[in-house]
Amino acid sequence: MNKSLLPLTLGGLGIGITEFVMMGLLPDIAKDLHVSIPEAGHLISAYALGVVIGAPVLVAIAGKYPPKHILIALMAMFTVFNACSAFAPNFTVLFMTRLLSGLPHGAFFGVGSVVASKIAVKGKEAQAVSLMFLGLTIANIAGVPLGTYIGHHFSWRFSFAIVVAVGLITLFSLKAFLPALAANAERNLKGELSFFKKTEAWLIIFMISIGTGGLFCWYSYIAPLMTNVAGFSEDAVTYVLILAGVGMMVGNLLGGFLADRFSAGKASAALLIAMAATLVVVHFLSFNPITALVMTFITGAVAFALAAPIQMLMINTAKGAEMIAASVSQASFNIGNALGAFLGGLPLVYHFDYTWPAIVGAAMAFAGALFAFAFNSRKKDVIEITEIKQSKEAPLLNENVSCDCI
């Protein structure tokens, strides 16, 4: 790995741990702070809300500074607020610190993905971005299970201490290894925000918010799916989650390759269709433990292969507004998180079994693919119109040149 990308991978690791470990710590936090588990679940929503708020706002405020300085400041915020979470005396304070911890999440990935694409070898920009998201997948393989184990057997506060430690290491590596790219001295925030007046911007936002929700329809209910349907014990769920994390890691690296090999738009559309098909298969094959494990790996791989292509699609489309656009894509991903968990739970309200959230996820992924196809079609039309205009102007240019020569 290029050591310049190591700080971004470490940042993704810390962010991944604090985002996903909460799901395993809810019973421990609820018991310690004397609230119900559903109330403790609001801590997950608080973090997601922080991401949605902080991603565009912090980049809009800090965009005029050098990217390295922005990333160091964001990681410092992340580390401090997670430290505050470790010492939160009651639920209200923990809720606020979780919200504040989420603020730098989307901005870090937004700025980091632009930095990764700029320092990458030409033609391998998406693969460089995938290395940043590699930290998220490592978090699911090792960081989250470790944090959950420590939270169960010692204290959930120590789990946040792990996040703080990763944050401090990331701060050191950012200072030591990340190249000092120049700030955008001619930055025009109003001009950058005008990107969101374009249809293409909203097609990508809807594609992410709805399409990636398919992942969270499945992942939010993976534990009861594997215990109540596939027949695994509760103790085995940790290993199932590790298997899903390995799939996510493999898929993440594959997605970066596909986006560089073809195009980010084509890769996104194909992977969303693949996710829809995979989730339908999950619905039918989860009753057998072997096929359930196979589909856990495949679904994790297909779903997380979207990370780099979607991020590169936003960056490539938002020329001149890359950082704020990339941060908004992260906010959209967290909207997908919330939508997927909510919509995926609706069949359960009506007493369908735990395979049905996957069907809802398939529908969301397919809807996301429709937005991807609409984007690709619109982009193709723009290219064709440009080529027609150029072909009409070319004869006139040649005629003028001929006349001058005579």
C-alpha cells in the first residue's frame, strides 16, 4: 500500500468501529444507563444525523484550507468527541456526544476521497479511494467484534477508548505521511453549491440514498436472520459478521478495480442490479445454514463493491465542487442506512419472517439502479450533443482556415 494512503485507511478504521460497534453494545449501554434497548437505539440515529448535518456543513466552512489541515482538524474532532462518549455520565450526554462524533464522519470521507484520487497513480483513482474505505471493512472484520467483546466482558466505555486510540494514531499518521496538497485559493462556495442545481447531482444522491439502502435492509437484521431462519446460535453471529466483513473487504477492492476498468457510472448500475439479484437469492436460500453463509459473503462483497464507484461518480461529475459533493454522497449513504433499517423492518411489523427485509432491500437496490441508468443515459445524451456541435463547427473552422491561406 502507498504509505500516503495509510492515514486515510486508519481514519476509515476508526470511523467504522465507532459507527458499527454501537449495534452490538446497545444491551450493555441500556443496562448501564438505565434505559430500554429501543431508547439506546436512538444513539445510532444520533450518529447518523450528525453525519448528515456535518458532511456538507463542515466542508463548506473548511473548504478553503489545505486538505491535510482539514483532515487533521476533522480527526481531532472525531477523537475528542469519542473520548467524551467514553466518559458520558448519562444517556442525554451520550446522545449529544454521539451526534457530535458523527459530524466529521462524512466530511472526512468526502475530503479524503478527493485527496486519495489526486495522489493516486493515473488510471487507478478509484482503487486509491477503495483503499480508504478498506478501513471500514477492516473495522467490520476485527475492530467491531473486538469492541463488542470488550464491551460485553468489561465495559462499553473501553470500546470507545479503542476508537480514541485509533483516532490518535490516525492523527500522527496524517501529520507524518499525508502529502501537503495546496488549498483552493480561488474557491467560490456559491459556485460549488450551484452543482446541486444540476439534475445529475440529484440522480446520484437518490441513487445512493435509495440504492445503498438495500444493503442496510439486509445488514440491519442479519443477526435474527441467521439465528431464527438459518438456525445458528447467538454465539455464532459474531463469526457470521466477520464473514460478512471479509466479503465487504473483497468487494470493496473489486469495486475500485471495476470503476477504473470501465466507468464509475456503468460499474454503479451493474453492481446495484447485482445487489438486487443477490438479495432475492438471500430470501430463498437463507433457510439452509451453508447457503446462508455463502450468501452472507457474496452479499457483503456485492454491496460494498459500490463504495468506490459511487464516490468516484460523484467526484467526476462535480468538477470544481469535488469535496462538498463527495461529502454529500457520504451523507446520502447514511440516509440509505436509516431508510434501509426502517423500510426493511416493515415486513416484520406485519409478522413476515426475517427473510423479507432482503426483498425490500432488493426493491431499493433495483430502484437505485434505475437512477443509475437514468444518469448514464443523460450523460450519454450530453456527450452526443457535444459531439454533434463540434462536428458542425469543424467544417466552418476548416473553411475559414482555407480562405486565410488563399
